[in-house]
Amino acid sequence: MKVLQAVDFHLQYHQANSKKNTVKTCEFVLSRFSMSVWQS
């Protein structure tokens, strides 16, 4: 599994099972993480 695919699965999980603020935080953190992985 690729890192970006894992990030997508993690976000999908939270969108289905978490509250709105948790999803917003996850989106923010995962987008920054994805950018850093993408640049490496």
C-alpha cells in the first residue's frame, strides 16, 4: 500500500465515523503530511 493511499483510507474512515471537527483536523494534518511525503 502506498502512503498516499493509506492517507486516503484514513480520511475516509474519519469521514464515516468521526465528528465534523475531527474530520477537519484530520484533513489539515493529512494534507500537510501528504505534501511532505510528496516532496521527499
